[in-house]
Amino acid sequence: MGASIVIDVSDQALMRFQHSDDMWRDFPELVPGVIFAKGVSADVSVSGQVARFAEIAAKRLATATEGELPEIQAWRRAFSQMGLKPTQYRCASESLLRRFRKEGALPRLHPLIDLCNAVSIAYAVPVAVFDVSKISGYVEVGYATGDETYLTFSGESEHPPAGEVVFADAASRAHARRWSNRQSGHSAVRDTTTDVLIVAEALHGTALADMESLTTTLADELSAIWPGTPRSAILSASEPRFEFTP
């Protein structure tokens, strides 16, 4: 592994996020952006922020469908590389853009999720949000061993097959399946959530510049809405690890 980006070290348990070496080998174009934020709550309004980012998405969709956007095309190629049919298993941002194009809005779930979904459609990049209190030790994006357990939003347990890309923790719990396709209900944000790990990933040609803009923009929005200063980093094969202390 490469050098580490140490974000917050104290007497509390240090946690980390990273992609496996195999993922960097197979997807060298990958650019992840990571944010750790404390003090999140559900008693705020993000209507103004959501409207601003939705307007950006609407302008892009006025000239092209989501499937024609370079960000989405890159993810479709990655899904094909993983042996998945890209129009059957869509990355999260494509699914959100598809729904937004058809319905003109996204469902409201929680202020943080609403904000991150709006940022996701504005940038056409998948943005995942995890409740840190539901994570054991670390999260690594890599190929499943077949022993991981995944909890659906309906409460059913699944076991991703060996070789599927998952977000796995130290307890062999999969927090997302098929990479950026479907998140687990276990670590989903709830009204009681306070500390979160936000992960955005891109694969297209201008991914680095776009990810720098996305993480800066989202971190600024978070700090303006909730008390505290979010920590963020852009990861790479040479600096693949993000460490944080809840």
C-alpha cells in the first residue's frame, strides 16, 4: 500500500477507508473523494441547497440523457469490466439521474442524504454515505471472498458471491454491493446518525478535477449546515488510505 493520509488521531479507535490493491490494479483511472463529518442531525432544512444542485443536473439533462454523460459512460464500462450488464445494474448516480429526469425531483429521506443525492446528480458521480457507528474497524472496497454478509433495506441478509466488488468492514459485513450499485440498510443514515463517512468515486477523463470540486463543495455545504469541520481527502494508488477517529 502507499502512504497514508492521517486525518484525526486521538485516544479513540482509529478507523480507515481504502480501496484494495486489486482495485487500483484493475481500475487505475479511479479517483475517490472521501469526507468524514461529525455532528450531523436531521433537524435542518436543505431545500435551498437541493434546489441549486438539482438545477445544475436539470441543465445537463436538457442536452443529454444520463447515459450520454461521460461520468456515467465510464461507470458503464467499469460494470461491463466486472461482468455486469450496465443497463441492469446501474451505478447510484445513474439511477438517481434517471429518476430525476423522469420525475423532476428526488424523494426526501434525510437532510444529509438529500444533500448528497443532489450533489450526486449535479456531478453525475456516485456519492455513498455511511453511519460510522455501524462500521467495524474499517471499510475496504475490494473483491468479496464470499463470506461477507449484506443486509438489504427490507431486512433480508444476502451473501455477495466471491469476486463481486463490495464495501467490506472488519466484521465481514458488506456495506455496499456491486461497487456503486446498491448500499446496505445496515449502515444507512437515520435520524439518530451523528458521524458519517461520505465516499464519492469517479472514473471519467476529468475525474480528478471534478472530484476536487465535488469534495470541496460538499465539505463547504456540510460545515455551513452542521457544526464542526468536515475532513476530506482525494485518494490515489500512492495515497490510498483515509484515516479518521469518530
